[in-house]
Amino acid sequence: MREFIPYVREDCHWTSDENPHYPYYLKRHHPSATHTRVKGGRGAITGQGELKKLRFDPLFSLNHTCAMLRANLNRLFRRTWCTTKTKQGLIDHLSMYVSYHNRVLTPPISS
């Protein structure tokens, strides 16, 4: 959390799931920030796991982005032999994926 301090406004607003640890750390490192906790939807038991029982899940886009990163960057698999040996190696790999994601998977809509 400390490493975000130079990049986050003092009066920012954080939104998170209901993890009980988040309020403590946010208050400790960002005392002037506000924090909203939202109840996340439970994934479907079978089939489309990303579909929630709730109509709107405010954390869906973040959860989906993290799932896409795990699915497309082998070094982010939860259990893998492929590991990141340097911070710069991870930054380079993420940069290549972001470029591919933005140009190929979700190309801009031309008018």
C-alpha cells in the first residue's frame, strides 16, 4: 500500500470487496481517503462462471481484467513453473500483453 502513496490523491475514494483486511490498511496508509465495501456476486456453479446472480457487480471489470491477465500471462497462473525472476521482466511481459490486448483482443472501433 505504501508504494501507491505518491500516485494516489489524499482525498481519493477506494472501492473494494468485503475483505476484512482492507479497511485497516487503507486507513493506515491513506487516512484521508474514503472507502466503500461492496458485496461481490457469487459466480455460477457451472457454465459461465463470470456471470453473477446479482444484476450489477461493481467489481466485475476489475475481476474480469485480473482473470484475463491470469489466463493470458503464464507467469500469473496460480500454479506454474514459469516464474518472474525480475521486476523488469514482469513489466516487459505486461507491456507486451497490454499492447496485444488493446490492438488485437479489443481493437478500437473505427467510425
